[in-house]
Amino acid sequence: MIKVLFVCLGNICRSPLAEAIFNHKVKNLGLQQKLICDSCGTSDYHIGELPDERTLACLENHKIAINHRARKLNRVDIREFDYLIAMDQSNKENIEQLIFKNSLKHNNVYLIREFQPDTDNLDVPDPYYGGQDGFENVYQILDDSIDRFLEHIKVEHQEYV
Ligand code: 4NP
């Protein structure tokens, strides 16, 4: 199994969207036995909560299912997951701090938009303080960047996926 963890701040908007989109694509590719993912936040603001209503509405519009409760990133995740994929630079810094504080190492910490070749802005914008259209914008960014990320995984694990 290749294990992917998507990370944002609250784990109710961006990273649950990423998790749901990734799972949907993996299912369509028939790779459920090879690739799994989860999502979490770097804060404790929303632990135990369902995704934001606007996240759920966005996924429903795209006919994609989700089953997730918010949780906080912890040091076991660093050992557990092969890829740690942050939504924005501050999430990535928080992941790197946790790795450093626990004297751990990880070779695969990325921003999801690093996999998009033609973008100047490497952050997935935080849609929390905006409207439903911000969530659709995040969806479109993740739909493309996750396709690119899956291509990256295929190249890195050619014999496997
Ligand atoms: P997320 O969005 O990190 O994409 O889940 C946010 C959710 C909650 C808050 C900020 C961003 N908050 O401040 O509560």
C-alpha cells in the first residue's frame, strides 16, 4: 500500500476535499488495493467534526462521496504515511516543524500544487471565510493537481501501480 495524507489547517474544507477527490480517482483507476489516503489538520479547531457544509455541498454537486471526521496531525502520521501533502505553505511548515521536533525524517513532504507545472501560486486558497464559489475554485485546483500527483506516483512506483 502507498499511503497518502492530505493536510490543511482545520481539516474541514481543503484536505477533506482532496481526500474525497483522490479516493474517487483511485476508484476509477481500479487502484484501491494499492493507494489509500486520509486527511487531517494541523490545528485542533474542529476535531471530531464533519466536513464544512460547503465542502459537503461541493462534493454532492460533483457526485463524490465522503466519510470523514476532522482530526489533528500527529507524530505517528509521519511514520505511517508515504506522502505528506500540504494544501499551503503554512501547513507545510507546520508538518516540517512536527518532523523536526520529534527528530524524525520524511522524504516526501510536498505542496499539492508543486505537481501543477504551470502555476505561480503554490497555495490552495483557504475558502473558509468566503462563499460556496471558493469551494468550487478549490475543487477545480485539486481536480487538476491530484491528477498530476497521481502521474507522479505512477512514475515513482512504476513496478507497483
Ligand atoms: P481548512 O479551512 O484548513 O481548509 O479546513 C479552514 C477551516 C477552519 C478554519 C480555518 C481554515 N478556522 O479558522 O476555524
